[in-house]
Amino acid sequence: MNTQKTLLASAILAAISSIAHADTASADPQGAGAQGTGQVQQVVVTANPFRSAEGDQILTPAKVLQGDELRDKAGSSLGETLSQELGVSASAFGAGASRPIIRGMEGPRVKMLENGMAVSDVSGLSNDHAVAAEGAVARQIEILRGPAALLYGSGAIGGLVNVVNERIPTTLEPKPTGQAEARYSTVDTGKNASGTLDGSVGKFALHADGNWRNADDYKIPGTRTAGDPDSGSGRLANSFTRERNAGIGGSYVGDWGYAGASVSHLTNLYGIPSAEGSRIDQEQTRYDIEALVRAPFAGFENLKFKAGHTSYEHAELGENDAPEVVFDNRSTETRVELSHLPVAGWRGTFGLQTENTHFSALSAEGGPDTVPVTRSTSQAGFLVEEKDLGPVRLSAGGRLEHVKRQPITGLDRSFDLKSGSVGAQWPFMQGYAAGLTYSYAQRAPATEELYSHGPHDATVTFDIGNPDFRKEVSRNVELSVQKTNGLVRWKANLYRNKVDDFIYGNVTGMLVDEEGNPGEELRERIFEQANATIRGAEAELTVNEHGAGWSGRLFADTSRGKLDAGGSLPLQPADRVGASVAYKMDALRAGLSLVHARGQDRLASFEGTPTDSYNQLNANLSYTQKAGAYDLTYFLLAKNLLNDEIRVSTSVLKDIAPLAGRGIVFGVRAKF
């Protein structure tokens, strides 16, 4: 293994040294390709209120996955797809359920969006719940951390992930365009087919997409439980997935703007590789409408309106596929944004957002309900502004929100929330910039944190909330420095997030039955509040990231989440370093990446065992040829080539459910 790591490091250093000398000679502010192919296309972050390019995000750090990079990293879940991005790790509850964790923040503190609207599933409640958004048909996936994330909800104190699939098209395609892909995975005999299609008829733009995935239990290296030869090996039981997802949409597009609607439906049956071996049967139907009017009145750039309704349900299945608990969430969200033209040098966006949800987690067996039927409403107003003062760019934003929780049994709660941010970016010399931001955010306790009082069989816990919880208060300060142009670019971030009344689930060690009485079936988990502090650092260096020829990347990230009274927060990510080297020329692309995670022994008081270090070596190879009107790409992806035993510290099931072993993905993609 050491030899393989040394060879990889040597290859990366050779690639960097061979092209780094061209950095100072490059006059292209966007970073021309190594072969002088011209400027690199800017990637617009749609979830940013100013729709800035990815490279301009020093005040709201962002990463955008799209194109070949997104296709190479695509996994069976959103968490797996994003797990090697800077500052992003993932929970792991088998192949079916893996949610992004941003800077040690998880669950309701990381908001999941689809085309700028809440996904409205229940993945933030527990790690065993899958995100109801599909990356296989996405045009791009955006990660935002910092002030802009607060505009989408007070709960996004950790950041947000926005899956952009453009089911409501905004432009007229002169001819039909789209792509179709099929892939096969050896580690889980997985089969996946997906496709998108866009076109227009007169002034009407049309879109359709779909995804089909069947994957069996995946192979694991070694034994299920580390060091226990009797725990089983070969394939991890109940790690299969069966997903179907389809969506259609259309819009009327004119010189004044556009107006459209879409509908989508998802079903997902996947296994939970816990000792009990439960399964989750998930279903969601989503309806969205969206309209944009350009120059609606004097002094304003555009007016945008969005509305969405989501009907979500999943059943946790036990023996004989009998439902044990049924989770139900019905949500209606509206959002209006008005962007104004510069006033005294300030440009910005303000708007209103409302949300109305009915959520429950009810027993299907006549026992106690995990969470009672609860209606939640919220109304919010937000504003974000930006101004250049000489070379310094200022950014400021604020959000006021009122949240009310009304269970059919129990105490109603209301929360008035205030959030704000201020930041400055200073280009202290040509091609270099520094940024400093301060954010203040308040989060209302989630429904399950307030009112849970029942069994959650998939996590083998009996959850107990507290209706007297106070709102969380987060104070985050971040310093960023980056080199913004040339073939060699880099960035580094330092942050400190102080959270008062941080809510977390404390597993007490007491065993109870399905009724909450002393027994041996479930672990008692009580939601508690305490002050906490999360500190971290990130750094990344890229060479010729988007150009032809050789390219390379080095990155490292670390975070520390601690309770102020002593002890660590649960499920904290391990320190990581990573390196990759790639080559792109004409029809050929190839790459190799290695991520090393250190052992993680910073455990919460109730967490059992530390996780060992691991090395994850991946590779990709693809070739594209022209076939009439089609671009055909044949690709091969290799994952965990070292067949290392990977147990991630952010997984509740780390002791009994390692990640998949060595696997090869074969596929073909057609674009037209």
C-alpha cells in the first residue's frame, strides 16, 4: 500500500512540476487550457442570489459539480456523490441512504434543495432516511456554505446542497437535446439507466428525465464486524437498492421571461444493514411552478416566483415486509424574489418565503407513535446586498422568520428567528483575494427534536424529544484566502462556529422495549441541548483544473466538534488529505485519485469504538467518439481499488457496516 501511495504522489508531483512553470506566463484571467484552447467557461451558481460564477464565491464558499466531473463521481446516493469534496463528508447507512455532512454539521442543519426549493423529505431526521433527490439526472449539484445559505431557511446553519435538474426549462432549445446513460457495477451487480430530454415547440420549452437503478447487496472486504470472523463476510446483507424516478416539465418562454410547471415521482426500496435487517419503502410525488418576469417595474431587474407541493411517505418494514412505522410529510412552499438594479452602488435581492408542513411518524402496529401528527408553519423575509468600495467588495444579508409547531397532542411552540451576515472581500494583489465573513443564525428545533416519543426500529432506538427546547443560536466567523487565476490556483479557509443550545441525540445506554419500558430491544436516545463549538480548516490546490493536458489536485480538511462542557459531538468526520492526477486530450480522459482519512477517536461519550484510518483509491477512464448526431462516451470507473476496509466515523453503523470493497463500473453515455 505504501508503494502505491508513493507512486501516486510521484505522479502528481511530476504533473504539477511539468505545467506549473506556465502559471506566471498565463495572461488569461480565467485560466486558459494547457493547450491554449481559450477561456474556461464560467460555472454559474444558481442558488447564489447574485448568480455569481463558482470562482467568485469567496464570501459564500461554493463548489459546483457538473459535466464529466459529476458523472465520474456519481454514486447511488447524494452523500456518496459529494463525499470527497472539500469540507464535505457523508453519513453511511448502506448504499441506499447517505446524506452530505458539511463541516461536521448534519441533519436539519444542512438543507437539501432541488432547483432552489426544499426537497421536503425526512432525510434530516435520521441517517437511515434517503434524500429524495436524484443526482443521476442532475445538470449540476451545488454546495454552498456561508451567508447565502441562510436565505433558504434558518435551519441551513451548516450549509446547503442544491440539485439542479431544470425540470422547468427556462430557454428554448432550437433542436432536441439530451443524453442517455447505462452503467453496470461489479461490486453489487448494479444496473443503472438514466436519461434527460429537452426540446421546444414554438414558444413552449419541454423537459423529461428518468432514472432506474437496481443494485444487490454489495461486497465487503474482510468481515462485517472488524476482527470478528463469525460476523460474516462476502456481501453485506440488506445493502441493496431499487429506485425509480421520473419527471416532466414545460414552460412558456418569451422576451418578458418565462412561466412553467413540472411534476415528478420517485419510489425507492432499499435495505438497512443493521443487525435487525429492516427495509425502507419510500415514495414521493412533487409538483412545482415557477415564473420569472424581467424588468417588472422601473428600478428592478427581475421578479421570480416559485411554489411547490410535496407528498412524501416511507414505511419502515420489518419481518415479512410488514410496516412498523410510517413517516408522512406533506409540504407546501412558496418563494418570491425581487432583484433590484444598483442603488447607490448596492445591488441585491429581497423576498418572502412561506412553508406549511404536516409531518408524522406513526406506528403501523398499534404501539406508541414515534412522532405525533404535527403542523408546522413558517413565514420569512430576507434581504441580501452587495457593493464594491474601491477594490473591496462588501456583502450583507439578513433574514427574519417566524416558525410555529402545532402537534395534535402536546405543547404548541412558536419561535421568532433572526439571522444575518456581513462579509468583505479584498483583492490584496493581482490574482489573490482575502475574505472575512461573520454570520449569526438562529434555528428552531425540528419537530422530531421536540415531540419524538416512540420506537425507531431502523436505528434500533427509542427516541425521546423535549417540547421545552430553546432555539439554537450559531455565531460563525470565517477567514478565506485564495489565488484566483492562472494554471495553479489554491484556496484556504479557517472557521469557528459557536452554537448555543446545540441539539443532539444522546444514547443513554439504557435498553427499553417498544413501549419505552425496561427491556432489551431498543437503545434509549434522548434529545438534549448543550453549548458546542466547531472549529475547522480546509485547503485545496489545483493545477490546470479545467484545461486540456495534465491536471492535478491536492486537498486537506479537518474539523473539531466539541461540547463546551467537555466531550466531543457525535459522528464527527475524520481528518482527510487527498490527491489526484488527470489527463485530458481530445477524445481521451483518464484520472487517478487517492483519499487518506486518519483514524477517528474523538468520540461522544456514548459512541462505542474509534474508526481506523483508510485509503480510498479511485480511477476513471473514458473515450468519446462521434456517431452521427451522437457523442458516444465509453467509460470505466474503478472504486476502492486497494479493497481497503473503510468504516467512516460519520456512520451510526460503522461497527457492523463497512463501505463497499473493490468495484468496477462499466458504462456508455450518448449525448445529442
